[in-house]
Amino acid sequence: MSAPMLQVRDLQVAYGHIEAVQGISFEVRAGEIRTLVGANGAGKSTTLLALSGLLRPKAGSIRFEGEELTKLAPHQIVERGLVQVAEGRAILTTLTVRENLELGAYRRKDRAAIADDLARVLALFPRLEERIDGLAGNLSGGEQQMLAIGRALLAKPRLLLLDEPSMGLAPIIVQDIFRKLREINAQGLTIFLVEQNVRQALKIARHGYVIENGRIVLEGSGRELLHDPKVTAAYLGG
Ligand SMILES: Nc1ncnc2c1ncn2[C@@H]1O[C@H](COP(=O)(O)OP(=O)(O)OP(=O)(O)O)[C@@H](O)[C@H]1O
Ligand SMILES: [Mg+2]
């Protein structure tokens, strides 16, 4: 098998004395959807913030396509193709949908390719095209999540990181979003998804990890974990 695209070893991240992530190891392989699932406060966002360079790990290594990321600045990490859709979406509500999408491409200079990528995002999310000149603040929660994903796609990711895209959305909308993630993955983009919605995340992931109190306690294929009695009891309502 080829080397993993992303390889994380013994990652530790702390907020002062709070040891939020206590030595976790995991990887992501090119072409797949992989997930890290866990409850409120387990350390999921902390892990993603460390991958993006927004938090400095206390120890451990993060290798992306063979290169160590832990010493790089956030913008350098984005340039390498690791792009995060933040928790809570972080849409600029007083800008239009188009302006929000263009922000995703602000570091790029390849105008023609940006136009192609914009067209691809709008084909993927027709609702965004319909509302392209409207204010982002007038979008529904699900549409705002789609906008956040679209904006990340315009940064030309090689690995897309998502922090709880299901947050605050009705189940039917969550299914919609996850169907889009599958579609984006089928087009060739590798995805690392962090979720509290354990069932939906394990359904679309080839492989998953369960994090509890800053440690990975279980891992397996998405299907294995969905049927694991410990996962069922703790996360899937018995
Ligand atoms: N800025 C911060 N300062 C201090 N402690 C923090 C900070 N952010 C998170 N924590 C703590 O670190 C731990 C992990 O938090 P984290 O946000 O990574 O969890 P999470 O798995 O993303 O949870 P959620 O599903 O609620 O988003 C928790 O105990 C949390 O209280
Ligand atoms: Mg979080």
C-alpha cells in the first residue's frame, strides 16, 4: 500500500493545563473519507486546529504528503492543500454568496482555474447559484454550511477537513450535506471529517476513529464501528 497522505503521530495539544488531546495517532489515505467521531469536548476541534496550524501542538508530528507541518504557519498549510471548513461555518453574513465564495480563492492567482472551480461549486450546490447575489446572512443553516464547503473548495484543497458540518441542522438537511460530501469525494477529493453525528459520519467513512477525553479508544472500518456494541451503546442510542 502507498504511504498515507496524512500521518499524525502521538499528537498532544493543550490549552495551558488542560490536556485536550493526549497523544493520538491516525492517518488519512488519498481518495478516501475518514472520520474522527466523539462527544462534546472529546478533542475533535482541537485536533483539527492543530492540523491547520492554528494551535501549536505540545508534542507529536503531523506529516502531510511526506512534509512535517507542525512548524508551518496556517497560510503555508493552506497552500499545501490542507483546507478546513471551520466549526460553526464562519460565513460573513453581510457579504453576498459570491463574495464569500471568492474569499476562498483570495490566495490564488490562476484566474481561469478559479472561474472553473466556481462553476463546479455552483453546479454542486444549485441553491447557491440561485442566491449568488443575495446576502449570505439570508441563507438557511444548511445553505450556509454548503457555502462554507464551497468556499473551502475554492481554496483548491488536496485534503478537505470538516468540523461538524451537521451541527445545528435538521436530520434531512444533514443527509443532504453528507450526500454532497460523498459526491465531492467521488470527484476525487480526500476528506477528513470530524463529527458528533456518529451514525451519519460512520455511514459515509471508509475508516473511522472514536475519540474520548483526548484519546483514541477505538478504530475500524466505518461499517465495523457502526456495528460495534461499544459504539452502539455509547453513541447510537443503544
Ligand atoms: N480555548 C480553549 N481554552 C481552554 N480549554 C479549551 C478551549 N477549547 C477547548 N477546550 C477544552 O478542550 C477540550 C476539547 O475541546 P474540543 O473543542 O476540541 O472538543 P470537541 O470534540 O470539538 O467538542 P464539540 O463536539 O463540542 O465541538 C474540552 O475539554 C474543552 O473544554
Ligand atoms: Mg468541536
